[in-house]
Amino acid sequence: MIPDLGRLQSVPVKEIWQHEAHGFTPWLAKTENLNLLGEAIWLGDIELEDTEKRIGNFIADIVARDAEDRLVLIENQLGATDHGHLGQIITYLAGLDERAVIVWISAQVREDHRAAIDWLNRNTTVDHSFFAIELEAYKIGDSLPAPRFDVVARPNEWSKISSANTFNREMSERNKFYVTYWEAFHEVLAKKKSGLSITSAPKGYYNSFSIGKSGYSISAKAGRRDNYLAVECYLGGSHAKQTFDELQLSRREIEKSFDFDLHWMRMDEQKASRIFHQLNDVIVKDESNWQEQHDWLADKVVAFAECFTPRILSFEPPEHQLELEAAE
């Protein structure tokens, strides 16, 4: 019997994502989609650090870390590659003083730009790796479109180097450390009966808790490389700036409810805003000090949740602003 099979149909990416910054970047920044990209370039799991982050005079679309703690800078284009983005990539290279992977994604990689990426891979140190990727999408019949990352330029011998890395077979040492660290923290936080939803322990330096509104969260952070602890209220929804400004109107009242200082970061060059408190000079790797660290983090996370959650949930953006955004 001859089976009936569907036929793949190409879908223009601009029919799926109409805008790079407001459509494609938020989609790619989701964990499952970053990991899809990581699989395409043999990089393993990729952990988001920020979107629309300023680096020097430019703003990187996505800043992340891979399983080996390398910096991952991602530049997106829904059209053909251009000289402006190539210039940004070279500028990033000039300002980096750590291991980094730079990924340039576009709907069409021009031949001269593919050659430029190949040249960068041949003539820079092994600490820096460059990828050029064409973004494609396909569907079968009336199915949902499925994305595909077609790697058109990569470092020489990358697949051999990557296949030898431990992420193909098991979690990295860094991932294992954080899973163990956050599992112990969850035990402490659970005793606080905070009402926060505790899920599986993450594999990275931050541990986020939903507050019941899309784009907003309370996070605990433990930087084992930079030796700090922090707790943060992350405002990342479509009305992040409005919410931040609304909270600032009550800044004096909010700060009186805490016995520690808050840092308010509106971050006008980015879509998100942050309010956080940080404790420096903490040796996160020192397991003998974990109980004290986890007590500190749990107390601050609960305090942040009790203070910010009701305020954020009660805020509604002006109706005329919603109408303007719907019109866009």
C-alpha cells in the first residue's frame, strides 16, 4: 500500500513574525526556542540573560549563556543580512573580553556576509565563534508553521569540538551545581508558606517565580562567578514601563516596608524594567554557607512577593493606551 504523504510548504517568516523586536525576539527568548537554536548549532541548552541589552554603543537582541558559561550574543533580522548588522557583530567582538558565541539570524544570508563570517572564524581566537543562520518556516497543509534554523556558516571543526563536550551526554558541572543549589533553596522557601509556585530547580543562576501576570516575576539570583546574591522584581510585560512608573509613584511607601535598599532600573533602552536588592561578596560555591544564603534569599523573595504582587496585579494601563497598542 502506498501511503498518502503531505508536502512541505515554505512560509515567509514575515507572515509569522511581523516585527523583529516585538515579535521574533520575544519568541526566540523563550527557553524552548533558545534550546531549539542550541540544538541547531550544537550548543546545547541556552540560558537567557536579557533581551535588547546595550553593549557599548549598540543593543544586542538577545544575550544568553550556554552550558559552558560562554556568552551567547544573538542578532536577529527578518530580512536579508546587511552591512549595519555585520558592523555591530565586529564591534561586539572588539569589546568582548570573555569567551563568546555570536549568532546572526536572518531570513536570507547574503553571500558576502557568509564569507565575512567564515573570515572571522578563520582569523579570530578560539575564544570567539561566529554563526550565520537562515531562518525558515514550513507547514504541511493547514498545520501550524514550524521554524527551522539553517546554519550556513559556522566555525571550522565545530561539530567535532562540540560533540566532545559534556552537554551531549549529561548536564555540565555548572548546571549540576545550580540544580543542587536551588533544590536546597526550595526546601527553605517551602517552609515560609509564601504561596509562590515552586517548580523544578533551574539549571542556571536565577530562579524565577510567577506572580500571576504574564511577563512579571520575582526572582532569586545566585552568581557563583561574581559572588553575589540578589532578589528582583522583573517587569517584562507589554506595559512594563507604565507599571514601573506607577510603582515609582509609591516608591517612598514601598521602600519603607523594607529594611534594605532597593535599586530602581527603568532601563529606557530596553523593554523590561527591574527593581532589585543585591548582596555582594558572597561565596556562592561555599556549601557550608548555603543555609545562611538560602535563609537570606527566602526572606527577601517573600518580602518582594508580598510588597510587589498586589500592586502589580491591581494596576491596569489606561484604556486609550490599550487602544493605541491594539491599532498597531
